[in-house]
Amino acid sequence: MAIAGISIILILGVINFFLLLFQLFSGLHWIKVKFGVHRKTGLLLFVLATIHGLLGFLANL
């Protein structure tokens, strides 16, 4: 599975990494965001990480 020749699993992994950095920086108050934004991006991180993991698991079957 690929988009423009790049694996979907890789794309989701990079997005997850940046979401994780955002969560870390906003949780440590290095960047200031409203709590609602922090919570919504946390939920997005969970959903995308789950999809990323499932695709990675299915790719190895």
C-alpha cells in the first residue's frame, strides 16, 4: 500500500512522530495551546497510532 510511491505505514509513522512531539511540547508547556487542542490531538494520535500498528501487523502476515 503506497501513496505516490511512499508506504502508508511510513507516512502514518511520521505523522505519529510529529503528533507525539506536539503532545510532549504542549504537555510540558513549551508551547502554549488550549487544553481542548491538546486533548483532541491526543485522541488523533491514539487513532492514527492504532491504524499504523494494525497496518504494520497486517503487512507482516
